[in-house]
Amino acid sequence: MIENSMFEEEPDVVDLAKEPCLHPLEPDEVEYEPRSSRLLVRGLGEHEIDDDEEDYESSAKLLGMSFMNRSSGLRNNMSVYRQNPNGSCSVPSTRTMVVCTVVLVIAVSLIMAIYLLPKCTFTKEGCHKKNHTMELIYPLATNGKLFPWAKIRLPPDVVPLHYDLVLQPNLTTLKFAGSVKIVVNIVQVTWKIVLHSSGLNITKATITSAGGHQEKPVEFLEYPLHDQLAVIAPEALLVGQNYTVSIEYSSNLSDTYYGFYKMSYKDENSKQRWFAATQFEPVAARSAFPCFDEPAFKATFLIKIKRDEKLSTLSNMPKKATTPVTNGIVQDEFFVSVYAIPQHLNQVGYALNTAVKLLEFYQKYFLINYPLEKLDLVAIPDFQSGAMENWGLITFRETTLLFDSNTSSARDKKLITAVIAHELAHQWFGDLVTMEWWNDLWLNEGFATFMEYFAMEEIFPELHSDEDFLNLIFKAMMKDSLNSSHPVSSAVQSSEQIEEMFDALSYIKGASLLLMLKHYLTKDVFQAGIEVYLHNHSYGSAQSDDLWDSMNEITNGTLDVKKLMKTWILHKGFPLVTVVRKGKIISVQQEKFLYRMEPENWTSDASYLWHIPLTYITSSCNLTHCTNAYLLDQKSAVIELPEEVEWVKFNVDMNGYYIVHYAEDWKTLIDLLKKNHTALSPKDRANLINNIFNLAGLGKESLEKAFELIDYLNKENSTAPLTQALFQLSLIYSLLEKKGEQQLAARVMHRIEHLLGDKIDQQSWTDDGTLSERELRSTLLAFACTHGIRNCRATATEMFEKWMKSNGTMSLPSDVMKAIFTAGAKSSDGWEFLLKTYSSSVSEAEKNKMIEALASTEDVRKLIWLMQNSLEGEVIRAQELSRIIATVSQSLPGYLLAWDFVKENWEKLTRKFHLGSYTIQNIISWSTSQFATKAHLLEVKSFFESKSEESSQLRCVKEAIDTIQLNIQWMEGNLAKLQELL
């Protein structure tokens, strides 16, 4: 997880797992040795505007008045030629001519000056010019002086080489002090050093020249709107010279999830303890210490943490020394370790074993050894993200690291494995090699996601992780089909724009494009290209083109990978490929797949042309290594088969990022599924289900044909097609239910029961079977209990009551635990017992299932209490809020409550989670995704328009509006058809 340019460094996490004594001893000094490592710093900063900053709009008006006064003065002296009373013109005198000429020159000069002035809009950020490269007008610093830099990104004239950082957190006062010495190199002569600082109280700043011993005090200026700090040198800083900037500062430990933040937890004796940790990505390192907080500004670090002797600390590198007051020195050496609070230490074994296997795999695959001397995995009690790939010190939410053999399900094991695989991949993609700027975030996140699933397939094939990846691609394409989508590589500047790059497109679309490229190049060529890329850019930064150039070194002119892939990363959306078969001739044609919601914003299809690596199989040779390939780099093309075939299926195993429309051949494929569905792989069957329902939504195919295709499902036993069909039908059911079409929604549920009822009845209430079978059981029974299908709820309720009578001590099968808890939460007594048990449970996996069950109640007062309590972080941590809102918004009584809660608490939500963050994206999406009326559309638009410009311009807000419009359009186009069909 990352995003911002120029400085990349991983946060130093301070794990303070014990409460400080009431009378603190002299602090120990803990030093972490850099060992030539380059640490990546990530961060998230707040941009607050001071009310007393100068009003630039007023300045603009005064400037305009000045010009007006000068112009009127000139006009009074411009009457050079005068007409005599008799009508003839008098000849001006020589003096008059000279004066006139001078005045004319002045006037022309003034007009030219006005014309050439930068076309600016004056705001508190300074001068915003349109298509001009003239110097910016500088903004004012907090002390009223001019701040010497006006751009969001830092100037390139100074680069950091090394940091000596000292932090001293105090878990009694919940504040911290710090000092940093930054060795910088001068690239261009300058008098200023501009870096980042956010919310820090800077008390002292000095500068020392290379080889010098005298620290010279310097003036420093702050510009909070851009989180920037300018150190003004007493003399010119010379090119090629190194200088050391020393800064002392203090701040409060943050009560958000960013920077250096605090949290509390209860130990095994239910006593409150305090804990401090860091989360820097993308732009919050600056709120822990002054730094060059952009990805390309990589540097080495020496880190020291002063602490009370009863506390413990962790950082990115092995602990070099502990220096107590008594001069004793202890050196600790580490390799791979897993840390958690004491009562969770018995749940770290699986993570440790998994991490070791993954490390070995990555080192062999990349041909680069893990570069640091140790690697710690740390379970953080309160953590917004799933995990953070700090180099040598990866931090995790507890549910993504801790595995309890009694309460963790097959799905829990898969999640933990996937997150560890993702974060370990980042040690190479993101830490060793970092994208230069946040526009190429996908180089970090797309690669880590791709490697996550590739590594799991290679090392843990029993987890069937490819099925999960398939479902994620389907969901990413839903987002990418909206007009509000964005290219994988997109220009970004502000912190909100940077935050919003952490979305399904950077992660999932980025990964799926790499998967497509791997299959097209072949796995050996692809692997060789990755090795070249990592070796060429180790300890440095890279752009997308650097990756394609590395691949081209391997293809050696046989294929221009850069030309191919630029059509994918620089275009938003994806292609729809239409296939028409006549005998041996197949005609293929591409166009952009996009829902037409607002014609005035429609982008011409002609401007989109992808180079699509098509793959296809036919009836003559389907699953025996008979995949055929064809590169469609034109609008249309013709493929000639060697012989006539019964059927053809494109996009084999959904390894390409495109949707296929088979025109008349849909009937052939429907018949194939009815007669012999195993002729196609499970992923191909899931792909067909996904494609036909999307085409029905687009109006390219009928909903009737989509329902006809899934009629074969009573013979289906594979997880991927079953879950995809259930997903598509659930979308329709939810829209109808929230629209007030209860009778029609019930008929949809009846169709689901007709298709899957027997499959639901076949599920046992145990943890038996393969991991894939167990995961399908969880999905089917949780759905059946939620919607009252067959006798699911009765069985689950009976098991819940037995569990409740045992006071929660009876062991429940982990795979069906969520279904049991959901049924139990329907009663008031059951809900209260679940909440009580949640508060005392030591299993994060169990608590996870309880949260979703608690949020599925139909009691409105309980739902409101649950959301409010989670926001306040009392009984339920704020990290759970987004999932609670997601669950609440799915139910009929809850979907309006969730939206009302978001509206009423918007300011609190954006203070806690920051605008643009993944959490805010999810909250907006889930709380509005069920709306399908024009009234709700207007309400959502009006709400965000009434907020700040930063809020209303969020991409996730535009996506929410697009989604509501799409829901309205779908209902208008399909409601009558559904009534006939069902």
C-alpha cells in the first residue's frame, strides 16, 4: 500500500506493549543499525487551512485596481492630435511627439506585461496558471513571510542521502519528541531546502556544511496547506556538496490511523495497555518526522528510539544495541519473527511457517535474496489497513496474521496466506524497487497482488487461490466499466488523489494485466523480464516504461511489449470483443465496454483501441493443451480455423482482461453447458456466467438468455461458477428488495432455491472436505441462513442455542460459525449474548464472524448503536466500521440507516480515516450501492455538493453516482422483463 512521489521509506514501528510505570526511569536509547539498507517511508498527512491566512482573492482585486488606475492616468494624456475649430488638424510640436512616443511605448509595454502575466486564479494555494510555465506566485508561510515554493511536489534541487532519526514516545502523556539529522546533496545551487512536515512543533533547526563542525542556526518557514517546511540557508548551497540539516520537534501521538499513532488494548487481566505504531503510506511519514516524503527520495536510515525500560520497541532493522543508564549493552539478532500481544502468541505459528515458505519461493523466483538481516511480522490490535509492507517490519491487522485452529475457517486460512504473500512480495516490489511517483502505484500494488496469487498457486495449490483472484477480477471490471473509472497509470497530485489510487484498479486490474502478459509471453520469458527489472532498479525507483523495457530486453525485438501494454495502462475501461462464427471463419471485433449513463460524457469508442492477446479453445481440442492465441491490434480481424468446430470459447480461464459477446453462438454454449458442462473448465464456466449477465446489463443480450445459461447449475459442483451465479442473482435480488418490489424479489429467491436448494441440503455442518469444498459450504449456508432458504435457519438456531447454553464454551465448526452466529443474532437474547462474548473473546477469527452477525440484525436501534459505537472505538474498534456499514447496508431495514449514519457523521469519518482513503471509498460505495431511485440519486448528489470541493470531487463519489444511475437504468430496462421471466 503506497502512493506519493519522491521519498520512499518504510515506517519505523514502535511496539510499546507494556504500560509505562507511574514514575518513568531515565530512558534507554535503542539504536537500529541501517547496514546499508534503504528504508522506504510512506505517509498520510492532513492538509488544514489556517483561517488567518491571507486572502489571495482580495489581493487579486487590489492588483486589478492598481492596473485600472494606471490605465486611466494614461488615457488622460493620450489626446495628441487635436482638431481646430475650423476642422483642420494642428501639427503636434516636437515636444508633443516625444512625449506621445514615450507614453505610447509605456502603454504598449504595459499592455504586453498584462497580456504576458501568468493567467492565474488566486487562491490560498497561490497562483494556478493555465498552460503557462512562468514562475508561480509564492504563497505565505504561517509567519506571514513568503514561502519559497508553490508546488505540491518538492523541488528537485536537493536530495536526501541519509537520516539519523531519534524518537522518544511517552505512553503516559501520549506525546512524542524527536530529532532528525538529514544529510542532503545539492543538485542545483539554492538557498532553500524544502521538505515535508505535518503537525509537528519544530523548536530548532540548524545546518552544517560537509566537513564542518559548527551548526549554524537557520530560519525555517512552514506552509501547512502543502505540508511543507522550508529551511532557509544563511548562504548559497553549492552544487555537489553535502550538508546536514538538523531539526528538533515534538507532537502528539495521533488518534487517527496515520503517522505515529496511539491505540489501547486490554491484556490478559483486562487491564488497559497503550501501544504506539506507525502507518506512513502514502503521505504520513511527514507527521512523524520532517522528511522528503515522496517515493523517489530514497535514503538510508539510522534509527534510535528512547523508551522507558519497561517498554519494548521494534524497527525495520535488527536491534544493534540497547544502552541503559548503567552502560550495559545487549545486542539482539533476528531473522523471521512474529509479534503479537501476549494472549495471542499461541496463534502465530501458521503465519511464521507460511512466511518462511514464501520467502524461500520469492528468493528463488526473483534470483535476489531478501536484502535485510531480519523480517518481523507484527499483529497490531487496531489497524486500518489489512497490512503494511514496512521493509523488515511488516504490520498486520490481527485478523490477517493470527490463525486459531479452533475458530479460523478455511476462508480465514486463505486470507492470512494471501496477505502474507502480498506483503512479502512487496519486500521486492515496493521496497527494493519503488515506483517514482504515485501515478504508477500499480507497479507496487499490482505486482504484489499478482505475485500473491501466483505464489499461493505454486506453494499452496490446495487453497485454490485462483478462484478468489477470478472473483476479484470480476468485481474490478464492474468498477472499470463506469465512466468515472481511471487508467491504471493516472496523473495525481493532491493527497486525496494519491489516497484514491489505492483501489481495485491499481491492485486487481494491475495484477490481471500482468497475468495476461505472463500467459502471452510464456512464463519463462515473463520471469526473465521480472528478474531484469528488479536487478536494474534495485534500491532505486522505476516507471512503467522501465518494466516494459526490461521485458523487451528478453523478447529481443520479437514483440514490442511497451507498445502492447501502453494500450492497457493508459486507457481506462476494457474491451468488449464480439465473436461471430460462420463455418471455419471467425470474425472478431473490439469496442469499449461502457454503460451509457450520461451521453454528454460519453467518450467515442473510436478513441479506444487495445492490443488484445486473444486466447480461445474449440470443441476439437479443449482441455489438452490446445489453447490458441491471436493478437487483435486492430478494430476487427478474421481468424480462420483449420476445420469446422461445434463450439468456440474465447478468453481461456479468464486470463485476459476483456469480456466476450458470442452473438448467435450463445445458444451453442448454453446447450454445451446443459449437455456436458465439464467440457469447459470451472473458471471458463464462471467466465461465461459473468459475461452474459454483464451483457444483459449493457443491453447487448437478453436477461432471459442469461437465466437460461445458469439453468445447468443443479449439476454444478465447482466453487467458481456457483459463487459467480449466486453473486449475480444476489445483485438482482437486492435491487428489487430495496426498490420495494418484494414479490418479485421473492420470486428471484425462489429461482435461487430451485437452482441451489439441493446443493444447500447436501452441505454438512462440519469442517470436513477439501478447503475449496469447505469454503463453498461457508458461502452457501451463510446465504441460506440469511435468506431463510430450506431448513438452514432452524438448524443453525438450534446449534446456536446449544452454544449459548454452554456459555460459549462448546466448540462450533469454524466453516459454519458465521451462519450459526447470523441465525442466533436474529433474537434479542442471542444478539446480546454475542456482543458480550465478542468483548471477552481472544480469537480474532471468531470476533470477525460475530461482528458480521451482530450487523445482520433487523433491530434498527441495535444497528444504530453498533455503527456509532464502532466510530467511537469503545467496545468495537473503529477498524471494523467499514465492514459493519457494508453488512448493515445489505439488509432492508439497514440500507437507509447506513446512509443516514454516513451523512450525520461525515466530518468525524473523514477526520478519522482521511478523504480518499480506502476505508472512505468503501463506506461511500456500500452506503449508496443499493439505491435505485431518482430521489436517492438527487439526495446523494446534493449531499456531496454541499460538502467541501475535495469531498465532492472524490472519484469514489462519482463512482457512487454512476452506480445509482446504472441501478436506475437497469430497473427501467429489466423490471418488466423480470416480471414476465419469473
